[in-house]
Amino acid sequence: MPGTMPLTSVAMRGQEIGEVGIELLRTELTDAVATHRHVAVTLQPELVIRESTVGR
């Protein structure tokens, strides 16, 4: 189609996000206040190249 731009998207895995969130919450609820520490979590996104962009 003339004038259209193919799309590529980033998939964020909902199950992985939920599992990590539950584990962080469980740790918050069970660890003693004296041992509390903040944790930064970086999840690896997945680049989804749609068929319309292959070979361009």
C-alpha cells in the first residue's frame, strides 16, 4: 500500500511481569524491616518484527 508504514512492536510478557511482581511483593511482606532493601528489576522485552517489515 502506498503511503503506509510497516509496524514493528515490542512484546512485554505479561506472565513474566506478574511472576516478578508477585515475588517482589512476597519478599516485601515476609522480610524483616531491618533487612528491607529496594530492588530494581529490568525485564528483557522481545522485538516482534511483523511480516510486513521483513526484507525492507
